[in-house]
Amino acid sequence: TKRVTVRDIAAAKARGEKWPMLTAYDALTARIFDEAGIPVLLVGDSAAMVVYGYDSTIPVTVDDLIPLTAAVVRGSKRAMVVADLPFGSYQASAEQALTTATRFLKETGAHAVKLEGGRRVLPQAEAMIAAGIPVMGHLGLTPQSVNVFGGYRVQGRGESGEQLLQDAKALEAAGAFAVVLECVPEDLAERVTASLSIPTIGIGAGPVTDAQVLVWQDMAGMVPHTAKFVKKYAQIGEVLTDAAKSFADEVVGGVFPAPEHAYH
Ligand code: KIV
Ligand code: NA
């Protein structure tokens, strides 16, 4: 099967089609989402929280994310796999960004990278695009800047909305193929989406963006406390808790394994 490409993503916007993106961090879930028809899988630096147990994305490293990204590529057949560049792996210079992105493409087979920021990371975006690496932008609540924002709060209200729009236009002009808008007012997301010819991917940005992304553990109800913008499409956390308790009860009670689970 042929993978989804940046050309398919561009064509979807031209046709006015909306599309979903989910995060993935391992081969099994990547295969499930791929077979469910999710066209783009993001190996987010949110792995810092949902895989590695940190309380922000700041600590996670390239070496932490490379094996996860490689697993997602191996587990999927059709989806485009986007590798998130972690904090500290691209901010220093265009050269650092290109070196990091090159590692992701060569060592994992990922098809694109994502970085946070607008005009402040333009040299980085341009260098990667010039080298043939598709780049996804990320504006608004960029979690790697949590210490500047002073918490996880809505971004782009009032005057800063105009700055965000200029950042989005700059990313498009640099050749980015899509831009994530995280936790911004709905009317700003609408303005940005109407102003760009590349797709916007919303998370907490209202219904107007061209695409929507959620962290899969949030989407599937694995995480008890989530932001207002999350919709839980299942209660996997409860299902898994019940399964673990049943297994425990049956082991303690001598019910499992039954004769059919043994080799005679
Ligand atoms: O790391 C992540 O999961 C992300 C998405 C929420 C866009 O950056
Ligand atoms: Na991220």
C-alpha cells in the first residue's frame, strides 16, 4: 500500500475535506489507527507524559523518541508518520534542526517532522525544507514554552492573535505543509484557516480547522483528567482496570488458567 503524502494532504484542503490526526507511540496502536483509516500519525513529544511519566514535554529527548517513532513506522502501512522534534533538539540553530530531523528520517523512517514556533524558528524550518524534509508547524499553546507562558493556558487572545497569524503566514511562506493550532480562540483559528492555503490542524481550536488532532490516550479515555477540548470516544482506562482486576481475581481464586489454556 502506498503511504499518504504531503500531496494528498494539500489535495484534501483544495477539496475542502476535513481529516483526523492521532498521536501514536508504539507499533500495536499505530496498526490499529492505521487500519481505522487515520491518515496522519504524530509521534508527539507528549510521549514525555503519556509514555515516560514526566509532567511536561521539556525532559524528553531525541534518543527517547527515536525508538517510538521507528515502532510507529513499522506498525503502520498507509499513514504518514510525523516525528515531533523535542525541546532542545532544534532551537539552537538551523544546523541543529537539520541534524536532528535527518536523524529522525534516517533512523526511524518517519516522513515529516514537527517543530514548535513561528518566525523564531523560520531558519530551522527553511533549512529542513531545503533539505527535502516536510515540516509541520505548531502555534498557539506550544507546550515546550510552558515556562514562558506560566502554565497551560489559551494563547492568541487579543493583540497576540495578529502575531500568531503572521507566524502562520511565515511558516506557509517557508514551505511548511501544515500547521497545528493548539488552544487558541475559535475565531482566530478561523482567520488563520481562511488565510492559509496549507491545512490547519486544530486541538482546542474549535471546529473550523481543516484537520483535528488529539493525543490518543485522551481520545480513548486512558487519562482521567483532560483539558476541556478533549472528547473521550471510549473508556479504555476503565476497561483495562476491569480486565486487570478480573485477571487478578481469577489468578488468586485458581480460576485462571482453565484446562483450555494448558498444553496437555
Ligand atoms: O505532542 C503532541 O502530542 C502534540 C499534539 C498534541 C499536536 O504536539
Ligand atoms: Na508535541
